[in-house]
Amino acid sequence: MQLKNKKPVAVPLAVTIRRKRRAWAGLWKDIKESIAGSNMDFTSGAIGRAVLLLSVPMVLEMIMESVFAVVDIFFVSRLGADAVAVVGITESLMTVVYAIGMGLGTATAAMVARRTGEKNREGASLAAAQGILLAVSASLLIALSGLFFARELLVLMGVSPDVADDYHMYPAIMLSGNVVIMLLFIINAIFRSSGDAALSMRVLWFANIINIVLDPMFIFGFWIIPPLGIKGAAIATTVGRGLAVCYQVWILTGRGSRVQLRFSHFRPDFTIIGRLLRLSAGGIGQLLIATSSWIFMVRIISVFGSEVLAGYTIALRIMIFSLLPSWGLSNAAATLVGQNLGAGQPERAVRSVWITAYANMVFLGIAGAIFITNAGFFIRLFISDPGVVEAGAHCLRMISIGFVFYAFGMVMIQAFNGAGDTRTPTWLNFIFFWLLEIPLAWFLAIGAGIGETGVYYAIVIAESAIAVTGIILFRRGRWKLKKV
């Protein structure tokens, strides 16, 4: 008997409209829940919804983190190209602080996420407290370098002695107060890995509001506050972050957080500290390798003068503004990997990573296209100097070419970290940043005479190579076997 082909039943337009309205209403409801703070168990339920609930506050958090850098440059640019260049060089020096803070945060987050997936709240709290102890200890040595060697560090990075004399207080304050950056990173990592990403977001909102208010007051003067110039920018940023840390501690010691700390948790547990050090060695190593490569990039760029260096600094801040939200998406993947491995669901972890990677690709692809076609407009938002605008626009256009590759590379790196496999990203960064990017940048820019364009080519090539290799290694799946 032959069945007749049935014609598809047409769906009435009114039904289609109602379905779309329900879908949009459900999406808006999930977004509001993610911002307010969700109690969802991320080891069950729809993966797409889990990614959305985690990633929205994480993206907003990273936007707030990038606002720190953008606000400082916006106001400091009024002081001239030398001041902007000093901020850029200081930021490259601060990458050591960021690397240690984020590396310790990565290790602590991996342990907290795994304990959370195992439903072991006491273990999560103990791991969090030990991570905080390590962060405070690490910050002390860096503070001493800022107190006594700020001027020498600027000169070492290519700043003239006269400019270093005028502006050395900016790196001195930033490096001396690095403990607030360390704690801000590690405690927010604790919030995120426990599934409480909305708290991390609110902390940085609080810090940025204070920074935005204080920056112009301290830089240019207000009422009884004298104009402090570039030194005022450092004070405003440190105060804003310091008050945010006080807010974090208040949350962690209260009853509303998923990770609740007591004084007993801060008694040194050398078994956990040993695990954290082993994990963070990879996390710190990968970030030190990656971020120190930017120090070499700045040193090479400085050969071409203050205008090119200032343009590069502004372009880099704009690029960070777009990349940090992508790190927010990547952090969502790390949390989902850690919690689902703890719950014994590795395939759910894999699906979470791919969904996040494709979402990141769409976001950064759009951002890259906007920067390529409107680079000059974005640079002019910060400075009007024609030479700086031209140099910055060229840098922004060139680096934006690789945005789609950056999207996948970020998610793959964070997926490994979330699983506790910090060694793989370390090797990737070492091979492609130190053995490829730095020599290639020097050869193209100085050896081959291409100029600063050679540095930009090297950055795009190295980042793209990391993305492709990361995808290959992720598909092999060895990270699923990592014990934390």
C-alpha cells in the first residue's frame, strides 16, 4: 500500500506570533534571573540555559573590568601622549600582578567548581580561604618593587629619565596597592566557580562607579582636593578596587553566598595549599608567559616613538574592552566544565564548551567587523592628536582581523583550566607567544623593516595558531581525566 504524501500543515500567523512572544518572554526572564542571581544547579537541565544564566553576568562583569582601563585612559589622555604612554607601560608591568592573581584564581576556581559539583560546600569554602591566603602572600613582594623601583622600571621599559621623574608615582601606587587587584580577581573567581556569577558582576559595578567618580576629581582637582595629575588616576583606581574588596569580604562572611567563609577556614591547610600551588603553577605560568609577551611587544613598539606607543596603548585598551566580555563567556565554560566533571558528566561538559565557543565566535566576529570599518572613530573618542589617532587606528584594524580565532582560543583555554588542566594552556602559550610571536614581531618590525605593522602581524598569527591547536587538543579529550 502506497501512502500519499501529506502536505505540511500551515501554522496560523497568530500562533507563530504567540510562540515567538513566549520565546522572547522566556529569554528575557532568564536574563533577569541571571542578573539577579540564579539558584540553578548547572549540572542538570538545558545546557543552553545554563550557559546563558552564567555568561550574562560574567560578560557584564568583564565589561566592568575593562571599564577600569578605558576610564583611566579617557581622563589621562587629557594630560598628553607621555602620560598615556606611562599608563600603557605600567599596564604592561601590571600584567605580572594580573597573571599571578588570575593564575591563583584559576586554580582556586577549579577546586571550588569541582567541590561544588560534588555538593561538598565545606570543601569549597576551605579551598576558597586557602586561595585567598596565597593571594595576599604573593602580593607583598610585588608591593615592595613598586615602593622602591617604580622609576627604574619605567626607564628599563624605554621611558626617558625626565618623563620617569614626572610620572613614576603612577606605577608606584599601582604596584604598591596590588593586593586589592589580587583579592578582587580571586574572590570573584570563587563567586563564579560556585555558580554565583551575579555577585562578581555587582562587585565590579560598585568598584567602577567609585572609580568613575574619583578619577576626574583626583586627576584635575575638585573642591578641597588638589589636582594630582596621573597620580590621581592611580589613587582613584586603587581606592575603587579596595572598597570593592571590602564588599566582597562582607558577602563571603554572610549567609547569602554559596561559599561562606569562617575564621577556621583560614587556618593553613598545607594539603590544599600544595594542590593549589601545583594547579596555580600552570595557571600563573600560562598567564605570565602570555602577559609578559605584551611587555616585549611594548618594548618593540616603543622604538617607533611616543605617538605610535600611545596609539598602540589606546587601541589595546579598546580591544581589551571587547575581549573581556568574551572572557566572561569563556569563564562560563570553565565553570560548567568544572562542575560537570565533579558531577561525573564529562559529555555535558563538552557540549557546554562548544555552545559557548560558537556564541563567542558570533560576538567577536561582529566586534571585529565594527573595529575594522570604524577604527579611527574609536581612537578619536580618547584623543584628538592626529599622529596618535592614525597610529592607533592602524593598530586596531590590524589586530581585529584575528577576532574570530581569538573567540575559539579563549574558550578552549578556559575549558582546560576549568578541568584543572593548566599545563596544556601553559605549553600553548610558551610555544606560540615566546617561541613564535616575540621573535616574529622583532624580525618583521625591525629586522625586515616593516615597522610597527610587523608587531601586529605577529600578534594575529600567534593568537590564531593557539586557537587552532587548542581545538585539536580539546577534541582529543585528555583533559577529562584530570584529577583536582
